Amino acid sequence: MGALCYRFPLKPFAHDMNRPASASFAPGPLVLSGLIVVAALTRLLPHPPNFSPVEAIALFGGAYFASRRWAAVVPLLAMLVSDLALGALHGAGYATYLGGVSFWSVYACIALSVVLGFGLRGRVTGARVLAYALTGSVLFFAVTNFTAWLSDPLYPKNAAGLAAAYVAGIPFFQWTVLGTLGYAAALFGGFALVRRHFPALRMQTV
């Protein structure tokens, strides 16, 4: 008889050598997070009232993060980091805003705008971004001024008081629109350029 030959099953390698580098390291979420954090921190720079990246970062996150959970978490955390930095810079005057009714209304707008941004997933065009940015601006105006009416004792709790709250917000609405459009153009346009040069990002994001 010939010698017996035992064949042992081969164990798979812990790391597949044929796997492309982009599969083991996914820079897409990091790039998205970096852009959102940088945009949020521009709130520390001098700017007109309500000219901010709030709505734009929410729409951007909702449009591009493959994970819907991170689409909401990253813009909210970036906003919180910028709020804490502003609190450190401006002291007690800004600290009274943190955790107040207005604070929570802004964060509610971010969460709602992330959901709104889901409508852009895989369908990002200039016209759609413009439409969604305008919708987000109106959403921000409606929610924050309604909250001001509810929380500010200066406004009577009736239809006239609600109308007065919205009228008081009109001068700031133009800056909300301009800020949202400007930051949306920078974020969506900038990321489109980055994806063009780094095709791996197309597979790691929506």
C-alpha cells in the first residue's frame, strides 16, 4: 500500500491579499465628516446674522453618508462642537443659549433637514440642490420663529403674536437663504470635484 496522504483544509487568511486597498480603508465617511466639521466651524468667523452652514451640512450629510445614522450624527456633533467653541469664546452671553429652547429648535431643524437630504441620495444635481436648499431655509425659518413665539413672553400667544414673530424674522430670512445656498454650493460642488479625482469615494458614499 502506498503511504496515506492527508489533506488538511486550508484556512482563509485573515486579510485577503487580493482585496483592493479602498476596501480595507474607507476614506469616504472621513472626507464627508471633515467637510462638515470645517463648514460648521466657520460659524466662529465674523458673518451676518443667520448666514450659517446649519441647513447645508444637514442636507449634505443626508445626501451622501451611506449610513443614515451617521448622516444625522455627524452634522449634529459638528454643530455641537461649533456651539461649544462659540460658548468658550463668548462666555456667559452665549452659554445661556446652549440647552435653551432656541438651541433645541435649531438642532431639530438639523435632524429634519438630514431626513430631507435623503431625497437627494443618488439624485444630486444643481437644480435639486437649489430646490432642497430653499426648502431647508423655509423649514428653518418656520420652525425657529414658531419656537420664538412659543418661548418669548413678548409675543402674545394668539394669531397676532405668531404673525408678529414671523414678521420679526423676515429681515434674517434673506441671510438664511444666502448662507444655505452658499454653503450648499461649496459642500456639494467641492465634494463633486473630490469624487472626480478619487473614484474610490463614489463606492464608499451614496
